[in-house]
Amino acid sequence: MRIREGTEEDIEPCIQLGSAMHQESEYANLIFDNDICREYGRRLIKSNNACFFVAEEDGEIIGLVTGRVAPYMFGPEALSKEELLFVCPDKRKSSTGYRLMKTWLVWSREMGVSEAVFGSTAKHRDGFDAVTRRLGMLPVGRVYKKRFGFGV
């Protein structure tokens, strides 16, 4: 298994992974649109402030992580925000998720940010806290949301 930067050719297989991720996330009630996902992938590839990494095994993409750098609204520093992390269910007991997260953290540090922020919207987070702590990340705050009934 290797981690590498995502390419235009990786977008379609990642859309399939994204669909699976969507179904098991807190966003499953919302519409999943392949065209919007395709454009999102293209924007990531073209951006100087975003990343798109894939985990590949035997020529098949088994996971991905994306993120971007954003300035703080109150000062000159910036932070890195993870946007997507997904690992195929049959690979979750492997080191794939850890290695994708570590790659994103290395990229974040290289981008010169003050801190990296990682969130999880998965309904099943078995082992997630242990992996984030192993990477030196600590839980801070909580996420709250209110649904307004839009979507599916």
C-alpha cells in the first residue's frame, strides 16, 4: 500500500469511495451529486492551498484524505482543515487511515500552518480517538448542528 497525491484519473474512483462515505456519515440525509464531487476533486488538484491524497493497493484506491489551508479570521496565521477521510471498510483495521492522516499532517506542517484541525462525521468511529491521539492530536470542543429538513 502506498500513499500518493491524487490525480485527475483518481477522481472517478474517489467519487465511488465518496458515495460509500456519504452513506455512512452524518450527511447521509443530504443529496450526493457526482458532478459536484468531480468539480471538488478538480479544484483540489488545481489549488495551491489544498491537498488530495489517495491510498493505493494493487492498483486500487482504498482510501483518501483531503484538506485545505485557511487563514484565521482574527490574525495573520493559518490553520489546516481536514475535509474528507475515508478508508474502505475492509481496510480499516490496517494502517491505511493512520498513514493517510499522517500524510495530511506532514503536508499541513509543510504548508506552515499554526495548527491542524481534524473532525469526524462518521457514525462509527471505532478506534478513531486512539489513532488521533497516537498522531499527537487532542480533542477540543464539540460540533453541534441543526437540520432544517432539506435534502433527501
